[in-house]
Amino acid sequence: MLVVIALGGNALIRRGQPLEAEVQRANVKTAVKAVAAVAREHEVVVTHGNGPQVGLLAMQTEALRDVGAYPLDVLDAESEGMIGYLVEQELANELPDRDVATLLTQVLVEPDDPAFSAPTKPVGPVYPEARARELAATRGWTIAPDGDAWRRVVPSPIPHAIVELRTIELLVDAGVVVVCAGGGGIPVVLDERGGFRGSRRSSTRTGRPRSSPTSSAPTPS
């Protein structure tokens, strides 16, 4: 049986914890033990959130005054690699007889999705309201309440297709434990020639996509 397991970004760096690599590694190690227990009996696909991580990467790029801030689609890809590396490594340690692979995963979104005008996905650390409003004013962020604190929010458009769906299916059929679609996938749109390009937005929805634009195969189930 195929089992899809989702690890929340806030489970990998819990609320209030320092955004340190070793903190995240320790949390991943704990979470992966439960994933490995399932993978010993079933085929497994692992996905994960990336809110705290992509917010951290955004702040790091903004710290470089002489370099333009990286767009969120690139940061989404970086976070997939960062988290996927940690999850893959710990899964391989727990499952020495299984192949594990992390796949950078793009999802097709509509360029005019209403979500781009109404950001809702919290990213990065939490702030007191006054500090959040200061950052919003100086950095052009959209902010929103998150519990008893405030956070930056970015758009979360609906994914319509997984670009690498066929590759995921091939890996699953080969018995590989696949880590993919982190943060809901890297949001891309089709250009005028039918090619893919980054939407320059963040996509975090996990609704079931209809199909891959490169394959008519159904989503694995």
C-alpha cells in the first residue's frame, strides 16, 4: 500500500525554537523514526511544510545589501533541498536496506490566481506586533496575526498539476522512498511558448492536483 506522510514545517522547527540547523536536524531525526516505521511495511512518499525555513532563507538573502532579494520560487526550491537533505539522510540511516531520494518538485499554478492578491501563508519567525509592523514598513512585507504574535505572509496559489508526477511514479514503482513536493511544491507557470518559469510566488496548498502537464497518468494513490 502507498502511504503519503506530511511533516509540518513547524514540526521541523517548532514555534519559539531558534532557527538553527542542528535544532532542525534533531527534530527531523525524531519525526523520521515514525516515518521509517511505516516505510518498513509500505511504500511511502514524504512531503513537508517549509514556512519557517523559507522565511529564514528570505531573511538571509535580504541581509545582503548589494544583492537583490531572491524570488520566493527560488527560495521554495532551496528549502526543498535543505529539508529534503535532512529527511533523506535520516531516513537512509533508519532504513539501510531501502533506497531514498529527494526530488525537487514543481507545481503548475495559474498566474492570475486570486491568492496572489491575498497572501495567507505564514513564513519565518514570529514577531511582536510592533516589530512586525516595522518590518512590513521597511521591507514591503504583508503581515498577519498568528496566534499571540505576528508573521510575514506570502501567497499560496492552488496547484493544478505536479510537473514531476511521472518521475515520482517511477521512483515509487521501483520501491524508492520519495521525499517530494516540499512546501506544496515550487510554483511555476507556463510561458507563451508552453515552457515553465517560476511564478515568483510561494505555493503551499496540498490539494490533490488533477494531472501532470507532461503525463496523463493519475496521481498515485
